Amino acid sequence: MHKLIVASAAIGLAVLAAFFSAGKAPEPALGNTFANAVNVAAEPVQIRSEGKNPWTNLGFNNQQRNFQFAIITDRTGGHRPGVFAAAVKKINLMQPEFVISVGDLIEGYSEDKGQWALEWAEFQGKVQALQMPFFYVPGNHDLANALMAENWNRKFGRTYYEFRYHDVLFVALNSEDPPASEPYKFSAEQQTWLADVLKRNADVRWTFVLMHKPAWVFADADPEQTGWSAVERALGDRKYTVFAGHVHNYARFVRNGRDHIMLATTGGASKLRGKADGEFDQIVWVTMKGDEPVIANLLLDGIEDKEVRNLPLPKPSPKKASQ
């Protein structure tokens, strides 16, 4: 099926390229030239191409394999009211195909079931405003103890999972397995599951790994004991990118030749000292294009809707009105 889709896309591109070739530009059509310029049913673009044209090319970013998704990072650990709700509104402005988190969605760290209910109700009320799917990933604030882990299982089921989208694999890991592990832990069961998932999805063009704690920065932790070494061995030499949060500080690391990106905040505690210190509220915007991702960090205070500035229409001058 995959090969059939790729073949069909390649044929479509070849037809489009031949049609818009400057050396073989079609003669202007008579009558309704706009409608006749392109087979409307076959191609999304409708435009008349001549020997010389006022554009660079017509290779639009509309390939079936291209898609965009957003990542939100730590909301809690001393959340600042209003920031996450504003982020949801701004994500809706940009319309990614889906949104995924890296954990710390509620404050947690309590055995009070009533408190959990209030915090989850508050968060889910905000996330339900998203106009696209949202994927949960647990953080230490969400799974602070065994009771909170049981509550997660009742609400959401799995604490780690995978899905494929356009032959790209997404793996959501649980760095709190079991809960309250210091500094982090991936259980033997999770390690076995991951190895099987990656083996069954060896044909993907890219893999995204999302988890809460950036295991690679904990120099004092034994990676064999924590399970991080097993995670890296399972990933092997495939093409992948790792995203994590927890530290409330942005930094990119290159490990095993792969990007490992530690994100800042989407409302969590921060001094907000700016880019030089890695402290800002952000959304990550990822475009999967061709065989590799394009990653953009969007700072929340730089995203505005169409009403960023409204002006009234100018009134006609009395002289012009009397003429």
C-alpha cells in the first residue's frame, strides 16, 4: 500500500512538473483560461503558466508525506495562571495536525483524590479547547506516587504507547516507571515493550521519542540501572529525535549523532530570562518534510491573532463628502 501511494504521488508530481516546465509552457487557453489551465480534478493548483511567470516555482508544500505537529512542555511545577490557556488559543491559530506533550500537566504531589480531580478537571477543560487531537505524556507531577499512577491508569490507561502517522513513528515513554523513581526509571517491562515496538516499525522514515525527564543530562545516574542504556540500544542507528522537559530550561544536545532537545516551559515555573538562558514560554512546531524534520521553537509572546492591532476605517473628509 505504501509503495502504491508513493508511486501515485510520484506520477502526479511528474505530470505537474511537465505541465509547468518553462520550456514546455502551454499556449494560453481560449475562453476560461483559468479553469482550463489545469485538470482541476487531478491537481490542487489552478493557474495559467506561460513562457515567463511571476513566481519561482509551483512545488507547493502539499505533499502527502508532509505534516506539522506541535509539542507543549511543562505547564506545572509552579504554574503561572493563564499561560497554558493562552498557548491553546495560539495553537488553534496555527492549526497543527495534532499536539503532544512532554508531561507535568497538573501540580500533583498529593494523595488527596479530591485535589487530583480538581486539577485534572482544570487541565482537561483547557486542553478540550484544542481543535485537534492531544496526546498525553506523564511527568513526575502527574505520577508522583502509586496512588496517582493508579488514577492515571483509570483515566488514560497506558503510561507509555506508540503510534504511526504518515510512516513516522511516535513513541511516548514514561520516565516515572515506577512512580517516585529518582532521578528517573524505565521499567524492564517498558524496555521490552520498546524494543518490540521499534523492531516492528523498522521501516519508518523517522522516529520521535517524547518523555518527561531528559535522561541524558543526569550524569550521576547509572544508565544501565535506570534503563536509559536499554532505550538507546533499542533505538540503535535509526533516524530519531528525542524531546523532553522537566528542567524548565531549553537546550539542544547532540548524542549518538541525534538531536536530544530539552524544552523550556508552557506555563511552568520560570524566571523568563530569555533565550540566552533558555528560559521562555514556548510551543515547538515540527514540520515533517521529506526524510527529516524541520524544528521551530515558537515563543508564546511572538504569536498573535489577527486582532493584534485594529483600526477604524478612515472617515472621508468634509470636502470630499460634499463633492
